[in-house]
Amino acid sequence: MLVDSHCHLDYFSNELDGVLARAAAAGVGQVVTISTRVRQVATCRAIAEAHSGVFFSVGTHPMQAKDEPDVTLAEIVALAGHPRCVAIGEAGLDYFYERESMAVQREVFVRHIAAARATGLPLVIHARSADDDMIAILSEEMAKGRFTAVLHCFSSGPKLAEVGVELGLYVSFSGILTFKKSEEIRDIALRVPLDRLLVETDAPYLAPLPFRGKRNEPAYVAHTARVLAEVRGMSEQALAQLTTGNFRRLFSKAGTDRLAGSLAA
């Protein structure tokens, strides 16, 4: 079984049943639908409550940090108490699109780190064009108190991956891994320890080959997993078993919900 550890099912509205059925047919057993706005998390929560095998997170995406600068630690922690909420985030830094909000992004990100510590849930980290600041914040915050996290949809440089692994983080690869010009990302994927690897879609964005340029969906995580298996010299079955085991270790709350189930249920 594969797990799509990061997608955005709220973008699929009335098509959701078909999207999840295609994912199940492709061997995807569970997915996490990721929050981008704390104060709109009810949509993600409702999707997880209505579908076996679906979990959700709670957090503010860095591109929305300026819209939710006042979300409190207590608010995030309270929402994370839901039995199907398995992560904090996504939160982080995006200096590619949002350089004018850098200061508030950093403030909101640190608050989410505190929420990950307080809840014991993994933090889903978005990092784009901000490697130096991300390394500095992660190093400083980890020294204040441990927390678990994943560098999602990894497209940064090798130094961030190296520091992330040293700090105990996981690294998740999306359809970007399959792109023809992603040699550096594949090289990074080759060097990440096996017990820190995850796969995801980030659907509806970043569809892998052969669907690049089209709308992504959770079923396509199988294509990213196939390329990652090739990079690591493993069978697809072994890679699926490995990444699913890693998911269950990091997103440990997903294994404690007796109603968690599978998309195929």
C-alpha cells in the first residue's frame, strides 16, 4: 500500500468520490489532506470525517501567513485535538512568491513549531527559496526543544536536506522528482536515509510524468514512487512498504484511530 502523505482534497469538491476511488485502484490506501488556513480547516476536517482512509492537518501556509497573523498557539493546539488530525501545517517560508511578508512568515512558522512540540504531532514544512533562513530557524528551534517534522515536496538545495536529516526530519518527494531536469532532486533523494523517505502528490499541483501540466491527484503518487524506487535501486513493492512504514512512524496518530480505515474500505 502507498500513502499520499500530502494533498489538498478541498480543491476537488464534487469530484472527490471519483478521485479517491482512482487512488484506491492505484494502490493508495491512505491520504492526508493538508490545511493551508487554520480558520478554514473545517473543510479539511469534514473531508476526513466523511471518508475512510483520509486524515487532515491544521496550519497556515506561508503564502497565507499575512492573512492569519493572529492565529494563536492555543487555537492550533485545540483544533489538532481532533482524532483524525495527524499533523500541524503546512507552515514554513516561501520567499519566491511572498518576500514582502517574510517577517510575518517567520513569526507564524515559529508558532507552528511550538504547536508541533505541544501536541507531539509532526510539522509539515513548506520551504521555497528560503534555505538559509529555514536552516537557521530549524536549528535554533530544535535546540529549544525537540519536535518531529517533514520537509514536504522537497525542491530545495542539498544543504537543507542534509541539515534536516541531521535534525531528525523526514524528506518527502513529489512529482518534481520525475521531471527531466530534476537531476539534483534525484541526487538528493538518493542520499536521504531510507528511514526518512516519504512520497506525496501535493495535488492538485505538480503532476508527475507522464501527466505533467495536467491536474494532479492522489492516484499519481504511484508514478513518483516508481521513480523513487528506480533512484534507490528498489522494487516498487519494497519502496511502497518502506515509505508507508515511514509514514506510520512519523504520522503515528494515524495508526491510533480505530476508524482510520483505508480508501478501499
